[in-house]
Amino acid sequence: MPDMIDLEPGADRSILLLDDDEPFLRRLAKAMEKRGFEVETAGSVAAGKAIATARPPAFAVVDLRLEDGNGLDVVEVLQEKRPDARVVVLTGYGAIATAVAAVKIGAVDYLSKPADAADIVNALLARGDDLPPPPENPMSADRVRWEHIQRVFELCDRNVSETARRLNMHRRTLQRILAKRSPR
């Protein structure tokens, strides 16, 4: 694991990490500090906007769905205050429409959780036509399917019948899937 990021001397190493998953936020902050970033964390859209306004960082990793709103609102504020900021949007609920929206408002990349620190740093530091390498451990197709079902289930307020209807799936089949552990 590389200890330091490779930036030119004197470069701004400030980074905002915005996520409402406290254990994930702590782990990511520690990993980014080990790589030489100057980390500032926030757990809500309001806190993220305050930091982006007062001390706009050079880099940001923003969760898409937060308890008090949408992380894209923070990306917009950050792009207004510091247009050269490099922002990566993270989410456990990946969708093409939100990926396009994130990139349109200034994000440099859009990663699905679980993403590790190396994937995030590669996305933050990729320049121009350089694409970051594909993740070493991408989610399996079964895991992606399971994540999608879980997302729809949560959006339907954990109502099995409504979720099954929206997924065009038999209710009993859905119940069996929900009873199993998440695939790797």
C-alpha cells in the first residue's frame, strides 16, 4: 500500500470526506491521512456545505445519499467556491442517471461502495484521458443485484409486497432473497 500520494511539492493536499456512515468515514480518513492528505470530515450535507464554503478543499470524496439530503448539493457548492477541486462521488446505490448528474456538475469520477482507499486515490489523481485502473476486487454481479434489491426495498419503506411489485418479482421469491446474506 503506498504511503504518500504523488503530488508536486507545495501542492494543496486538503481533502473533504463526506459520509454519514461513521465507521467507514473514520477508516477512510485514517487511510487518506496515511497517504499524505490533510483530512477534514463531515457527516451531513449541512456540515459539508459549511466546510466547502469556509475552507474549500483541493479534493473531496462525497457520499451521494446522506440522511439530510443529497451529496451533489455539496459538490455544487464546492465547484462554485473552488472550480479546480477534484471530487469523487461514492454511493452504495449506483445508477447511470446519478453518475451522469455527478459528472455534469463537476465530479471527476463516480464509484460504487464498497470502494477502498486505493481506488479512491486513483480516481482523485487521474488526469485528462488517463483512466484509473479497474478496481482489483469489483462487486460480483450477484452482489450488484442484491444491492439493487436492497435499495428498492429501502425506498419502499421495507414493504415486501410493494418492492416485489416494483421489481416485477414474485413476493415469495423476494422474501427468500431478503432472508439470505449478501453475496460477496
